[in-house]
Amino acid sequence: MPHTKWSRAIIIAIGAAALVTLVLVAFIWPGLTSTVRNVPLAVVGTSSQVTSVTKQLDDTLSGGFVVTKVSSRAQAVRDIEARTELGAIVLGDSTLGESPEVLVASAAGTPASQLLTQLAAGLQAQANTAAQAAVAQAVAAGHAPAGTTAPVITVTVTDVVPLVSADSRGVGLTAASFPLVLGGMLGGIMISLLVTGVWRRLISVIVYAVIAGAAVVAVMQGWFGVLQGDALLNGAAISLGMAATAAFIVGANALIGIAGIPLGSVVTMLIGNPLSSATAPIAFMPQPWGEVGQYLVPGASATLIRDLSYFPSADALQPWLVLGAWTVLGVIAMVAGHFRNQEVVHVPALEEQPA
């Protein structure tokens, strides 16, 4: 066997190093560039209270929050459960002895709940400082007797959508996103390399996705208790996510040949997975990449699984449609590649023999 040319060997080595660098950047870039920007936050209170709190939030973190005034605490809870808000501030009536309350949803992601918990501590410190200044001013003006102390204001933090005790830190739900992506890739690669025939490939993708989805639910919900809600619905979501990835890779392989396998893997692993917002809410991602990631399989899968487990009131139509669209795209590519690669056989006409 002849030796590889030196130029080819050097090019391959450079290409491998570039690929490693790309993988490194893809996985660390979202975490290092994520920041608090445009986090949706509901506020319950009078117009003057909401205006005051909005100014405090802008002074604390300019551009960090998008404040929406809502009518009641119950409405704020409904918005959090529907995932239209990441949290809420309920401003109590101080004349009635009501203390402010911050509503969080740890199931929406640890970074968001930690941010709002820190925000509650900051609001409490600011409220107590303002109360002490008001009392001191009243004493100095003679409107209050000397020695009057300001009441201590405590800001309560309430988790309205908590994680289950089996996964109290959300580690299981977050960690499961990568194996699901990898599982869809492995299924697509193996079927591309080992199965021939468009219908056999299609059936293999379906069988693989159904069995793999059932196995994941059995482990994550039946064994570890990480997933919540309807097990059949969770299984359908996971199976569709794996089918979408596998079908896309198999379809790309059928359409453009062996190069389709790395193409499908790059779209899934190096683009879709870092943009999936599986470890942090979409609002924490660099814009507009958080929204872009929701139109790729890893992002849609992560959002759908979290919604089904903890946010049944959320509108999950988009992730279902996204996963279905990628699956259909893969099937179309399979069929198109099959017919494109069919050889046209010309049968020569029989020459007419003379009588």
C-alpha cells in the first residue's frame, strides 16, 4: 500500500486540529457569553410601585429585565406556569403590614432561580435602607419620637414550580439533554452505515426511536424519577426527538453520500446542542441565538421535555412542530436520495429477424 503524500498528511492533521478547536468553541462559547438580558419578569403592585421597582432593576442591572405589570399574584403564578415569565415580584401594601414576595420557578432552570433569589436579597436590603432613612427623616422633622426604629422588611422567596426531590438541583434534567442528542446521532449513523434500502432505513429509524424513547423514559422517569407527568407523552416526545436527528442524518447520507453523516452530526452536535438552552433559559443566551436554537432538534427536544414534566400549562406546539418538521425533512431526503441513486437500466430492443 503506497504511503500517504506528505501534503495530504499535513492537511489532515491541520483539519483535525481545526475540528477540535471548533468543538471546544461550540461547547464553551454559550456558557462564557451568556448574560442576563431581557429576562421576562412580572410585577404585581400599583403603577407607582411598578415604576419604582423597574427603576431599581435598571439601576441594578441595566437592560437585564423586561417588566410586565400584572393584576394579581394568581395571574403572576399562571404566567410563570405558562413560561411567559421567568419569575415575579409581588409588592405588598406596607400600610397593611404586607411584605414583598419574589416568585421563582426552579424547574425553569437553576440560573434563573438563583438570579431572582439574589434579586430578592437586594430588594430587601434596599427596602430596609429606604425605611430606615424615612424614619430618620421623620424623627429629624419632629414627626416621630426619638428612638423610633424602622420595621424590618423581609422579602419572601417562593418557588411556585419546584423541582422534584429526586432531582432537586435539576442536574438530571440538564444532564439528560446531551445523551438524547448523542443517542439520535448514533442511531442515524448506525442505520446509515449498516442498513440498505429506503423503506428498511425508514422502518429502522422508527423502531429505533420508539425503543430508545421507551428505554429513556424507563430510566429517567421509572428509575430515577427525573421526568414527571404522563410517561407515554414523555416517551412520544423523546422518540420524536431521536427520530428527528436520526432521520436527518440518514436522509443527508442518502442524498449526498457519506459526507451527509458528518454534516448531520455537525448540525446536531456543534450547532444545535450549544444553542439548545438546556442548561440556561433562552433569555440568558446571546441574542438571537437562543431563539435560533429552538428551531433545531436539541433545543426543541430540551424545551418540550421540560414543558411536559413541569410546565403543562405552557404552549408546547412549537417544539412539537419543529421536531416533526425535521423528521419529515429527513424522510423526504431519504426518499429523494433513494430515487436519485437508482440506476436507469436501458433494455435494448430486440432486432427484428428476417423471415
